[in-house]
Amino acid sequence: MREINIHEAKTHLSRLVEEAVNGEPFIIAKAGKPMVKVVPLTMAEGPAIERLGALEGEFHIPDDFDRMGQEEIERMFYGEE
């Protein structure tokens, strides 16, 4: 990806933006230090974020889920009664 100094970017901004829209993103640098990357808004930026709920309907959680194994756990803590 090409790097352009900030003065050149200010001078040729319209042309550079048009080039970025046409698939040629660039980096604007100040004093040789990269500052920003210019890319078109329609350009994909990495993998899509997976959202919670992607497996909705694939699993069944029993109604007594929060009580499963309760008797065994109580025996472990309190012993046999």
C-alpha cells in the first residue's frame, strides 16, 4: 500500500480519494510516520464478527438446568442424611 505525505494528500485529495474508491487505498503519513489509512467505505475490513446467537435453535437447555446434579452436590458438601 502506498504512503503519501500529508502535504501531497492535501494538494491532491480529490484525485487520491477517487483512486481509493477505485480500489487503491493509501496511507497518509506525517514526517514519515503513518497516521491514517484511506479506504473506500464499501471495502471489507477483515473477517465478519460472529455474533452471539449464531447457533440459536441448535441446542436445547432443560428447564431444570440450574438444579442439575443438586442432590449429588449437596451430598458432597453435607454428606449422607
